[in-house]
Amino acid sequence: MRILLVEDHRELAETIADVLRSEGLAVDVALDGEAALQRAGIYSYDVVVLDRDLPGVHGDEVCRRLVAGGSASRVLMLTAAGSVEDRVDGLELGADDYLPKPFAFTELIARIRAISRRSGPPLPTVLACADLRLDPARRIVSRGGRRLALSPKEFAVLEHLMAAGGRLVPAEELLARVWDEAADPFTATVKVTIRRLRGKLGEPALIETVREGGYRIDGS
């Protein structure tokens, strides 16, 4: 899942981004509304976490432009004002959810995952392929009943492949959905992560590599 975090307080933005990345999410950060709109015009985001009280281009205007432009991104609006009227105003602008500050990181993560699920076809609570099980909510992966210890990026790659339901997933798609804008598209990052993931999943191999095509989970 790729997230655009729009927050003008740099220290808070870095803290939130670090927490989200520790959960395996790819996070780009914009410190003002103009930068947010520029990034949203270049990259495809699952969720935009948007501080409402931005300097320059206000968060309300950012949300309005995203919606008017037909963006497929879900918008989670943040604000220090927590009145009912503020929440209603934000939702009427087109935001999908609203979270007042201060908030618990666990709630922020839960809300991000909840609204992201609305943007695609419904997936089962636990993803399964052969004897492999992945629980996105509890962040648990097991094979043959044995729990596996995966890094956040390994978990995110596996989740994306399993959610694809056997579809061939190009390396470029994995790079775009699992890593952020700082990732170098000319590195072997995806290949290295897949190799490590294969080692942890064990035999028989489940991840198939299609030359010049990408990767898919093969549970047959």
C-alpha cells in the first residue's frame, strides 16, 4: 500500500512516516498542499493522509482538487479541531474518513487499512495459497502452521502477490506499491527482497518468476 502523508510539521510528519513504514507501508511525505498536489499528479496513492490545517494551499482545497480531478486515492483527513461541524465539513469535501488530533498511531493505521480496502474488490480476512496463510490485520504469516518472521517489506511484497490472486505482477508494480519515491528504479531491490522471501517461505517454492514479466504466487 502506498501512502501520501501531508503534514506541515516536519518532526511530526517524520514520526508518523516512520511508524507507517514500520508497518510495511510505502510513504511519501509532502510538507504543504502544493507539494501534495504535485506528488498526487505523478504517483498513484492508495490513501492520502491529509492534515486539514495546511499553510498556503489549505487541506480543504487539496481534498477538493483531488476529488474534482477524479483521483482514486482515499482521503483520511487529520485536524486539531474535533467538533462535529469540522468532521461534517471534511466529509462533505469528499474525504473518506476523519481523525482528530491527537490520535493513537494504532487507530491511524487501522483507519488507513480500512479505507484502503474500499478502493478495490473485497478480499478475504486471511489470504491463503496452498499451506501459506497471511493475516493482514494481525500481521501474521504462517506456512504449514509454522509462523514466519518477515521484514515489513517482505510482508508487503507477499501481501501484494497473494492479493493479486495468481495474476502476474511486474517488478515495476511492486516497486511502485511497496516502496516510496526514494526507491531507485534501477536497483535490484525487488529481486533481492523476492530472493529473501523465497528463502523464508521454504519448499516447495510458491513464488514463480516469469522472465521479463514479473512474479506470481503459484499454489498449484
